[in-house]
Amino acid sequence: MTATQPNIDRRQLSYIAGQAADARVNVELEAEGMTLNIGPQHPATHGTLRIVVRLDGEQVIEADPIMGYMHRGYEKLVEVRTYPQINTLVNRIDWLGSFANEVPFILACEQLMGIEAPPRAQWIRTLFFELSRIANLTLFLGDMGVQLGAVTPVFYAFRDREHILNQIESATGGRFHPNFDRIGGLKDDLPAGWVDETRRALGHIRKFCDVMEDLIVGNEIFEARTRGIGVIPADVALSYGLSGANVRASGVDWDLRRDSSNSGLVYDKLDWKVWTHPDGDSFARYWVRLQEVREACHMVDQLLDSIPAGPIMAKVPRIIKVPAGEAYVATENPLGEMGYYVVSQGGLEPFRVKIRSASFSNMSIAPWVLKGTYVPDVITILASLYFILGDIDR
Amino acid sequence: MALVPGVIKGLGVTFSEIVKTVTKGPETVQYPHAKEDPVPRARGVIALHEDNCTSCMLCARECPDWCIYIEGHKELAPPRRAGGKPRSVNKLDRFDIDYGLCMYCGICVEVCPFEALFWSPEFEYSEPRIADLLHDKTRLGQWMTTVPEFESYEAGAQVKGKKVPR
């Protein structure tokens, strides 16, 4: 049974295979290696990512991700738009967890303007932050099955994610692009009956997590295809700048929700834990995300119980001018660390916005981790790294 | 090795889902024959209440992709009271929203200071030709009938409720 083999053997084997592939490249540069294009139109790339893979038989000698097919130039576009308008654009970066994209940008602007959202707004903001994490990672949990050839889980994922999307829509008006966060608070308050309805939706997600545990995590085929495949040791993960569940699956206990001192979110008032896994393989990345969805459900439950009464908007001028200065705020988005470096010269528009998106850094490890693996594993490793093309190309 | 192999367990899950779907019916609806009701807050289409619009151009300026086109002129209206001076009012000549460009962000509805724009959850207005997605002010005015009343708020909210002018 492959699943019960100790992981260290697999890890050593993949290391040796990588070394062998290296040696082969050095010896025979003009070798009869085959070049395989994965993408830009490939279902496993979640968009338009192209990976040029050089093969020796079934083994990958070299993998080169080529990105930019979906570059939309957000960093430049936001320079000619006012701060409220930028909010609608950054929604589209990671389209599966849209609300989470708005939060770090708004927090950076609030930090520059020196205002803080009222407690009720902070609570609801954290609530939607976690809901978008559930919506995003739920789809990953099903999608990973598709990449391994199991088509059923993704239908369950789409079905149960819909409950969360309905809740996001009934409060914000948009299923995918909420555009709900404002500098100094939120656009609107929650509609009546929303809290109870959300509790019901969380029940569906909890059940979904249990189903995935039965369907995928315990499955021998899944374990054989993911255990010991695509191992990323902790030091490599850190040196490539990985973040989010990818780095936690390598055993690094690092979560910006706990470790950063952002003022606009209320994670310090909640009872939750950061999940890590020591293995660093594809299975660990799946497992950590599964636990994170459960933890997010747990957090949303606590948030729903304790929403304080009060206003949802601080005193903010009607025409928003951000004072001159620079601020970098990063939060723990569903895909990893997402940060906005906002430079303002005191005008209606920012002078420059640098967007640090998680998938871009997570993708940079692909050449390292794909070296020495086999062709079918390329797809599963890419799937377990979990990138979204909008988040890579921006 | 687990007591029950994972593959068998997974098949059990699939089977129970089949039973659930057969007995309780599917979660999806067959769209053209059956329709799901969109939530009242859903951003489907923008409706224009023309009487309230003063052609102040705020919405056109705040739109992130500038898809609202407004033209207007000033007109003299009869005085409110007998013997008074004639009032000057802003008349709307053109109010177009290009839904081929619109990002459905809702900023125009939010910034309107005179409550002339509203979201309607209606979504069935696709066109074979993209140019027909430009809705003029009569078409936008017709959407007003589909605008639902604003929902009441959750406990603890301190936001003032609004009313839709009819």
C-alpha cells in the first residue's frame, strides 16, 4: 500500500530524481528532450497560464511558467482613478474571494488618513473576509479532485459554495464582486434575517467538509497521488516567499491574521488556531486548506454571535483625499499574503499602488518543485499550490 | 490500512447523494422554464427616476469606466405660487447607461444625492447586438417598476431606512 509508506523515502527519491535531472541537463544540453506546452488554454491552469516543460521520457527536466496572458494592468489603471473607484477594480484580482481583495487596500488608505472604522464595521468586515475565504477554499477542495480525475467533488463544491455566495449577495448585492468595503466603514448594514440565514449556510459548508474528508482525504488513490509528491521543505518555502496555506503546509507556523497588528480586523478577539502540517507535500496543502475552511466556519460563528450595535461608517469627508505618505498593509487572504503599497501625494488619486498578490509569489516556486517530477504529477502539484490567474497577472 | 477502504467509503458518499437528489429533488432549476428569485439587493440593472434627476453629472463623473452619458438644459417652469418668479429647472435631454461597459459597481447609485438612481434585481436584458445594451432614459425609467422596496436592517443597525419614490 503506497499510502502507508513513510514519507521520507518519497522525499529522498524525489530529491535524487531532481539531482539526476540536473545532471542530465548538464551532460547533454542538446539532448533529445521533448518540450511540452501546458496551456495557455488548459483546464488545470485556472485561466491562461502557460508552462513550458522539458521532458526526459516521463520526467520533467525543466519547467518554465510563462505568465502575463491575462495581464490587465491594475497597478497602472488605479493611478487614474479615485479611491472609491479603485475598490471596484481590485475586486477583480482574485475573483473567487473578491471581498478579501478590498480589505488590505482599504486598510492602507485608512492608515494613511488616520481614521478607524467603527467596531460594527470591523466585525462585519472580518465576517465577510472569512466568508470569502470559505467561498474560495471550498472551490479548491472540490477542484483538487478534478485535477486528479475525480469529477464528482467539484459539483458538490459548486453546490455548497452557492449558499455562501447567496449570503454575500443578499448583503452586498454582488455575488462575485461585492464592492462593499469603504474607507472608514462599509457601504450598507446587513439586511434583517441575514445572521440566521448565514448560520444555516455554514451548516452546509460543515457538512461539505465532512463529505470531502470521506470522499477525498481518506481515499487511497488520492493519497497515493499526493503523499510525498511535490514536497517543499520549510526553508525553501520561505526563501521563495510562499505564503498562506502553502507555507503552513510546510510546517511554518505563520499567519498574518494572528501575526500582524492590523487595526481594521478583529481576529485578536476570536478564539481560533492556525493549522500547520509538517509534510509539505500536496496532501498537506490540501489538508491544511480543509482545516482552514472549518476554522473559518468556527470564526464566522463567533462573529455572528457578537456583532456589536452601532454605526457602520466613521466620519469621512464626501470627497476622499488621502494625505501624502506611504503605507503598506498586508492581510492573510485565501491564497496567502496580499498587500497593497499605497503612495499618495495628497490628491484624489494615488500616485502609485504596488500590489503584492499571493499567487504570484506562490507560482515562483513552480520551476523548483516541478523539477524531477513526472508529467501527471505536474498537474496535481500545480493544483495543490492553488493559484488564481487573476491574482498572478493582475 | 483503514477498516473500510477509502474508495468504498467514497462510493457510499456518492450513493447517498444520489439518493438525496432522487428523493428531495435537485438543487438546480431549469432556467428558462423555472427562475430563481434574485435577492432584493442584487445588482441587476439600474433604474432611473427621471423626476428626481437634476443632471448634476455626479454619477457620470464618479463612474469608474465612464459609461454614463448625460445631457441637459435649463428651462423656465411656472412659479410655485401665483405672482412668483418663474423657476429655473434642469431638464434631462439624454441619460444613457452603456451596459456593455458597466462594471455593476453601484457607485452611481451610491453617490446620487437626489435619489434618482436605484438598483433593480432584474437581469434578463441581454441583446444580440452589443449596441442595443445602451439603455436610454425611457428604457431606464421603465425599470423603475421592478425596483423592490428597501429591506429592513438587522438588529443593532443604526442606518436610516430609505424609501423608493414611485
